Amino acid sequence: MIYYCYIGEIMKKNIINSFSIIMILVLFMAFISCDNSGLSLTVGPCTSHTWTAWEITAVPTCIATGTGSRYCIKCGIMDPNTTVPVNLNTHAFVAWTAMAAHTSCIQKLDCSLCGYYESRHVEAGCTGTSGLSFQENTYEGGYEVDYNNREKDFAHICVPNTYNGKPVIGIGSDAFFGNRNIQSIRAGANLTYIRSSAFENCTALRSISFPAADTFNDSAFFGCALESVSFPVATNISINVFRNCTSLKSVSLPAAIIICESAFDGCTSLARVTLGTVDIYFAGDAFPGNLVSVHKNGGNIPGTYVRTPPAVTWTREP
């Protein structure tokens, strides 16, 4: 009898202890908040919420906020803020129109709300920008854009593939030197070279497209406002070609074999360079920082090299 009483007493104590532990855990969990930094014993809603997607009641535009509701998936509280941020992907585009009166083959699509626009080039029937001046290069059997374009008020330029029945093969020396109006220029498959100082100090020039150009002579784009350049077949980048292009962030030269002195000197924003050939010649100061030595010491391995300006150290992406 005593034995059974003793066993019953033990079981009773175990039940009480188990119940106590469960209650402690329940109370503990009740006090845990949604703080992302870890467990918190603060009573109340999250201190760092994870919100659901907005349920939209008024759609935001590119210039105006919208309204909606959302809740925290951790604690369930509704967001007291009902303002949905401006959505830059909801432009109110209208019809494609000519970019400029003299360039019907470059078109833009305007947002009627905020002024943003997208552009495109229409190959079919492209005759180039009217008013461009050319001179014949009899040695190479074609025409090049000449220096008489320096004072013209072109903003967006399209170089035609042919002129007077012959291919337009290049941009001549000083062709647009110091022209502060040019914002963009593009050319087709016949244009293979850019001569010295062709766009030097064109301080508004931000966008270029020369898919077939393989040779860029001295100071061709010195002091321009370019932000990104890609030349898929370029083999020869001469001295000072992009010197002092302080806005230039990205360069792609998959076919380059010669990059001369100071080609990218003064490109203080340059953060990404893609090189594609093993047999490449660099001048020691072709790029800012230590890109040349990193490329050479690494075995001239093709790839993309990156840095965070103004750091001097470059690394190759895996």
C-alpha cells in the first residue's frame, strides 16, 4: 500500500512539473516578437515587419503614388501606411515619333506624364541624318563623315550605310570636335574606323553605337559624357581615346589586341571592364588603378574585371 502511494506521489509530481514546463514555454512564446535581430521579450507587434505584397486599391503611376493595404506575415498586424510608392514601370507611353526633324530613322516613345522616353532605330528605309557632311576617301574606296559637322546642331545622329552609292566607312578627324549638341550617334555595318579627335570634347555625348568599328585613333572620345561602351570587333584602341570620360562606368572590348597609353586615363567612375583575348598588348597606364598588372600577372585570362571606384585594385570575376 505504501509502495503504491509512493508511486502515485511521484507520478503526481511529474505531471505537475510537465504542466509547469508547458506553461512556461507557452508564456515565453507569447512574449517573443518578430524582431529580425533575434528573440525579443518585448510584448506587442513586430519591431521589424515582413510585409505581404500590396493589395492595390488605387494604382500608382510614374509620377503619383497609389493606395493599398498589406499585413505582416509574422505578427499579422496591418500596415498603417496605405501609400503605395511611385512605380516607374507604369509610364503612359504614346506613339513612336521621330527623335528629331533631321533623323526620321531614330524614333522615341514618350511618356505623357513624366517626360521619360525610350528610343529605337528603324533600319528599313534608313537614309541617315539629313545635313551630315561627307568627304570621299579614295584610298579606301568610300566616304567618311568630315570636319564640317563641328558646328551643326544635331542632337541624335544616324550615319547612313552609303552615300553617293558608296559605303560610309569612317568618321574623319575632328568631325564633331567640340560639338556640345550631340547626345547620341549610331552607325551601321560599313563604318570601320573613328579618326583622331572625332568627338573630342563633345560634352553632351552619352550614347554611341559602332558595331563594326575596329580602329579608334588618338583622343577620339576624349572628354565625352559616355557611360557605357561596347565594341564587339574593335582591335586597336589608340592613346587617350576615352581619356577624361569621367562618367564612363562599363567597357566591353572582347576583341581588343592593342590598348595604348592613357586610353582610359581619368575615367574615374570606371568599375567594369570585359576583355576577351589572351594575346593583348597593354600600355602600363591604359586603365586607372592596377588593372593592367592584375591582368598580366593572372596570365592574361579573358574575363570581366571589376573594382569599386576610387579603389585602385581590380579583381577578375569568377
